[in-house]
Amino acid sequence: MISFEPRVKNTIAGGIVAVAAAVFPYAGFPQPQSEPADDVLLELADEIDREQHQNGLLSEGLVEPLTTLSLVYQESGDHTLAIATLQRALQIVRANRGLRSLEQAPLLRLSIRNEEARGNVAGAWELEQHLLELATRHPDELRAVPIFREVGDRRIALLDRYLAGETPPEIALGCYYQLGNVDEGSCTSGARHAVVQGVLMDAWSSYLDAISVYLRNELYTSDALHDLEMDLLRSSYLYGNYGLGNASLERLLGYDIANSEPMSTQLEALVRVADWDLLFGRITAAHRGYLDAYEQHRKAAPASIARLFSPEQPIALPTFLQSPLAT
């Protein structure tokens, strides 16, 4: 075990070296790019040293101070030390919880941010794939939701960059030029539409995986679930996917029914489904949907019927985007 001599603790640089030694016995590490607060490092060093002496190098009690230490390094700009510290924490979690435990997720997410911050896009991509695999192995765990959600958001952000004229390295790392055919074509060049479709499929798949976790747990009242559905709906509209958006609207209607929402709320959900048909030129289906909504609710929710079918101001579609008629 490493102990800290008083003379070492007298300087910030000495404190940093001591902490690195405590975290990674018998290994040398470079100085951080900017020096963290000496007292914070010393406190963490003492805590790590004490825990190792009492419970061993694989004690789960080391995970929290190691994670905090990685954040100190991250804030100081030394992402190499942050990643090395997180790797030690990951080793401890895997030794105690197994190789496929979701307890690794917060550490992996921090590692991804640090890899990106130091410009290692390929390393961040590999860690993200591992994180996604972990989440997929725990389809009933609510802890998997933020992983799926974050990956979906990152794919949409990636697509935005690509459509703005960039060629991010993740396009090649994900082989999006191949449009699902990994046996043919190149990962570094190809058709633009293949990239768009491939990235969208990844994003939508991740969103749907997150939604599925909520549904398996029957959390129909969750605001986060409704936010996910609305993000999926907006994306479906923007990229012209009728089926995906229609399924989302049908689920939203189902949530309202399952939650026994007021009749006015259920009416609005029905009308949104008909609106969606109208937006995609399905006139017959839209007419039938409006008629059904009207007939089902004209007695139970007359005020809502008047507001939706005889509004003072025209209703611009889609209603989930800001109306150009609104002042």
C-alpha cells in the first residue's frame, strides 16, 4: 500500500503524484495540465489510502472516491488521468458486480466524455458501443433509459452535423455509408442517403428501446416517457416517417386512456392522430378520424369540441410545432 509522507503533502504537485500512486500502485503518471486544489486531492488521497489499507485494492468503497477524483482531473483538464482513474474504478466494479452489470454505466459515460475531450473519437465510440450493449442486456432496468436516450440524442446531433456539411469521424466508425450491408461497400465513402437513413435508424431504435423500458414497467404517467414520444414524433415528421410517428401518436393516446385522463385530453389525442393522417395526405383516414373523435366526444366534451373543430383562430399543423399564426 502507498502511504503519504508529510513532506510530500506540502506541495500541490506532490499531492497529485501521491494520489496517482495511490490510485495506480507501481505506475507513474504525468502531471495534470492545470493543478487541482491541493486540499481536495489530499482529502481524496487519504480516503483512498485508508480504504485500501482497511478493505483491499478491490474494495467497492473505492469506487466513489475514485469517481470523484476522476472529476477533479476532468475539471483540471487532465483527461488522461481522469480516464486512468475511471479504468481503475471500472475494474473494481467488474470484480465485485460482474462484467455485465449496469453499475458500470456512470463510469463509462464519464469515460466517453473524457475520451471526446482529449480528441479520441474512436475510443469514445468503442466505449459507447459497450455501454449500449450493457443497456441492451438489461431491457427491464430503468437505469438503461438514460443510456438509450443519450445515444439517440447523440445520433440526431451527429446527423445535424452531417447535414450541415461536416463529415464527422463517427460516420465512418459506424459504417453508415453501407446502409446496413456490412459485407459490401466502404465505411469511408458512399451515398448521402445511406448515411441519413443509417443514422436515423440508430437514433430511432435507441429512442424506441428507451420507450420499451417504460412500457415494460407500465410507467404510462412518466413525463420523461411523454418527452421521448414527442421527440420521436418531431423527428418522424421532419424526416417523413409516417409509420413511426403514427405509432407514437397511438401510444400517446393509449397512455391517456390507461391513465384515465379527462375526456378533453383523450379527444385532443384522437384529433392529433387524424391530423397526422392529414399531414401525410391520407385524406380518407383523416376524415374518418375527425368524424370518430367528434362523434365520441361531442356530448362529453362540448367545449373541447368547439375549440378543436370551430376555433377562433385557424389551427396550423403540426400542432406539436410552434404555429406560424401565433403572435
